[in-house]
Amino acid sequence: MPGAAERIKAPDAMFARTWAANAAGLLGKSVETCVQEVGEIGGVTSNSPFAVVPLTTGNARGESGGEILALVPLPRMQNFVEKALAAIGKWTVFGERNNPTVTSGTLANVEGELVLVVDGASTDTRGRKPSAILAEQRARK
């Protein structure tokens, strides 16, 4: 019988790496994750329809499940980020997240990149990859 280190874990439905492994079957479908970390966003211009927000996905047990870029409508961005940051780092004595922030969105392929579209954000990137838009946001910091 294999030891704990040798066991293969079943894919976790809340992990970005699981979504990437089954992207074709999940595109256009709603998924949920516990936000483990919010990456650097930079400066977003007011004429942009959305902000690109880098997220580290995970589950309520605090296990990290890979990163994904989220497209968040500008009017929701501040509340979205504040809510996620408020829950990060709060743990129970049993080692589980205390009220983890569960974020849901729709998986989409935008210019060849898998993204999480939050609250119906626009996916019109005018031919630019979301990662390039994030780099532009960070340059405006």
C-alpha cells in the first residue's frame, strides 16, 4: 500500500490547475475557488471595462491550487479585492480557513489564456492577452 507521500490526490474542483487540465470541458461554465492570495494589480485606468486581478486559487483547507487571472468589472474591483484580502490568513485552531472567501466566475479563453470572468466582466481585450494588460496595469503603479 503506498505511503501518504506516494498517493495521488484527486483533482480538486476549486483549483486553477484542475481547470487548466480540463479546460475544454469547463469553458463557459461556472467554477468556485477560495482565494489564497491576491497578486499585485497596479493602476487601472477609469476607461477600462475591467481590471485584471491575479489570484492564487485554493480550497478551505488552505491548499494552494495554482494561479489564474480574473477579469473583474471596474465598479466591483475594490470590493472584490478588499473582501478577498480580509479573509486571507484567518485560520481556525483546526487548521482550516475561517470563513474563506469563495469567488465564483465563468472560465473563458481570452486570446489563448484561461481566465476567470467575475460578475459578467467584458472579455473584449481588443486583441491583447490578459497577462499583457496586467503588465500594463503594473507599469502604471
